[in-house]
Amino acid sequence: MARVVAGEFNGQVTTPSRRDFALMLTALLLLAVNLRLAVTTASVLLPLLIDEGALTPQAAIVIPAVPTALFAVGGVLTPWLSRRIGAVAAVTWASVAVAIGMLARFVPHSIAIVGGTVLAMSGIAVVNVMLPALVRATSGTRMRSVTTAYTTVLSASSAIGAAAGVPVAHALGSATLSLGSWALLAVVALGVWIAAVSGRGINDALAAPASQGRVPLPRGTWPLTGFFALQALLAFVVMGWLPTIAVDSGITPARAGVLLGIVIMVSIPAGMAAVSMAHTLRGIRIGVVGVSVSAAAGLLGLWLAPTAAPELWSVLIGAGMAAFPLTLALIARSGSGAAEATRVSGVAQGVGYAISTIGPLGAGAWYGAGGEWGPVLVALVVGAVLQALIGLALASAPKASGPKAAAPRA
């Protein structure tokens, strides 16, 4: 019989041994690290890769567009893939794709770098969807602490990739070597994951009962999807365009780069605080309103008085970016079990990422047409307000439609 790590089996929550829990936690955290490193390291190294001749300017345009597009596709296809070959196999093969794709970026050629990025992002898209459900299926009574840990690692690894990509390139004397070197973590993550799941019943935890057939999505799925879409839209515009907006507002390029760093760093402790609130209805209400109001206030400041206190605006925007880990925590606890959480994750991320592409594309088109940033910032403020309203609707919705779904505490 397969040995169960932890999770929800036959309606019971199991608790793993310390050794099994430590191994699975390490695997989940390493998987989480690679979800962001592969994205941020490529973004910060684009100018150097072009300068070295490893990437043509035309190919460089494709790199930033790949993650969002594939994350949307992955959200739609991953639940089907999980049912088809099993959750463990889906994550394993996805992790193989991440490792191979990142290793391919060692080759200083546009085809290898773009192809490797597409392959790596395809794997990341699958793990993106599966990770919240995996946390629920494997962490047992420790789900709250594991959720906090992995969402914190997601934010921290994004900051590490953005901060370390260029210094590593300078240390190695090559942007391509820096880009490919992060693949070592992907290889380690794959090995630890295989060791953690060997002989364990995770597929059973993530499989929907055969007798269910097609059942409606849990109530609250669509508000959660709307909240995910808006926070992703805001985040992609901020991460992609904040330095440019700041420079065009009269801030020096060096200071503009620091502002983005502040946003990323503040989002880490803010995310931990937001996730800790996601276990009671009152906490969810405070969390969704708090992150939305903070983002709106920072964006308003950037619009109305960009040079007055840009660091303060960045702190507020960074606190607003905590909406992402908060949403992942809500996905992890959605539905009546890990199988339903997988379905909810697929819908929220698939539809959410597809909608969110409007943000960076719209901002880029507006900038390319020579437009002022004011209307873009106003639109983002409106989006943050709408995010708060949808979040309140989400906090008022039952967690799931199934009989086993326990409502969060008021």
C-alpha cells in the first residue's frame, strides 16, 4: 500500500511524520522557488543578453510575453492533465520541462533561449496550478504554516532573481551563464520532489471520486477568479512599467530601479501578514480590503504627486502586491478537498491570467502611442477598488458547495 504523506483521505486529515513532512516541505518550497526565478532572471538579463549577441532584439520582445500566455493555457489544461496521468506524474514531468528548459538557456542563441523559456514556462504553468492543491493534499494539519512558507518563498525568490541576475552575470562574465546557472536549482527541486513522492498516495488525495461525474464548481470560484485576475493585472503592470512611469514623471533611472526593489521587498512581509489572515471570514475581509486600498493609495500618490514621496508610494504598492499570496492561500483552502482545489486553481489561474494580459499589453500600447501615464494609473486605481469589492463578495461566499466543505470561522 502506498504510504501517505499527509492530507485529506476519505474525509480524514492525516498528519505526516517529521521526516516525511520535512522532505515534502523542502520539495514544495524548491518547486516554489523555480516558479519565479525562471521569470525574473530572464527579465533583468534581457539588455545584457542583447548586448552579448545571445538574443536578438526581435526575440527579446517574445520573452516577457511568454509567461502570462502560457500561465493562462496551463490554468485551463492542468486539471485535465492531472486527471489524465495523475497529479504526481503531471508535476514530475512539468518539473522535468522546467529543468530542461532552464538548462537550454545556457546556449547563447536566440532559438535556445526562447525555446528554453517556452519549455520552462510550460512546466511552471502546470506547477503553478498544482501547488496550492499539493499543499492541501500533503501538509495535513500544518496547511496554514506550509501555505505561509511557500507563498513567502514565491515572493522572496522573485526578489532574489531580480536582484542577483545581473551581479551573477558580471561575476561569471556572461549573461548567458547567469541565465542558465539558475537551472541547477530546478534540477535539485526535481530530485527532491521525486524522493518526496516515491511510494506515497498523493494521487489519491488529488483525484475526484469517480462517482461524482461533472459537478459544478464550488461557490466562490468566480469571485476568486475575478480577484486573481485583477491582482495579476495590477502586478504585471507595476512590475513591467513602474520604473518607466517613475522616470517619465521626473525621477532618476537609478532611483526608479530602487522603487521597484522596494515594491518587491515590501511584498514579502506584507504577503506573510495577508496569508495569516486567510483563515477566518473577518481576516479575509480585512486582507482583501487592506491590500486593495494600499495599492490604490500608492498608485494615486504616484499619479498625483510622483516626486513628493515615491518611496512611500512604493511601500504602499508593495503592500498591495500581497494580494497574490493571499489569493494563493484562498485557492489552497477552496472547495471540499484537494481535488476541488485543483479545479478552482485551474479556473482562477487560467481565466485570471488570460484577463490580466490586458494590463501590460494595454499599458505598453498606450506608452507606445505616446500617451501620458495618468489615464493608466487612474485605470489601475479603479481596478484596485473593483478588486476590493470583488474580494468582499468572495469573503461573503461559501467556501464550497460540497457537503464536506467546512466554512471558515467568522
